[in-house]
Amino acid sequence: MNIKPMFDRVVLLPKESDKETKSGILLPTTSQTKSQIGTVVAVGEGGVVDGKEVSMKVKVGQEVLYAKYSGTEFSLDGKNYIVMKQTDILAILER
């Protein structure tokens, strides 16, 4: 099934949280922090939103940093996704 977000919305596939420290110590699920990095899987068309012209700055496949408590989480075909406004994306990660 394909996902097509509306207007200035973006669909992200969040990166999984680290399950162990760099030194190899396993972390319990209660102390694992939620990742704020995700991969863009779908982008809306932009357009006029709240009376202002919005052009999309992100592209499918880019890795981004997003605001901690933003977006709406949902599951589709066994994967967890987040849909959010483009303005909730803080940075594009370039490696």
C-alpha cells in the first residue's frame, strides 16, 4: 500500500532506538530514549496552507532530525511510521 500525505505533510520511518551503549551494555526498555531521526518515505505536494504558499524542502530518502513530540504515529504493514508537518523537521542530515 502506498502512502500519499496531504499538503505540507511528510511521512517518516523513524530510526530504531539504541538497545545498547557504545561499550556494549544492554539498556532496559524503560531507559531507551526515543530516536528523533527518521527517513522520509513520502512527501506531500505543498501548496497553499493557511493562506501561505508552501514549497516542500525535503525529498524521499533523506534522513532528517525532527522535533521530539511532533507528528502522529501509526502502523502500516507491520512498520511504524510518523506523519508530521514539514515545519516539525528541524534539519536534514547529510552524511
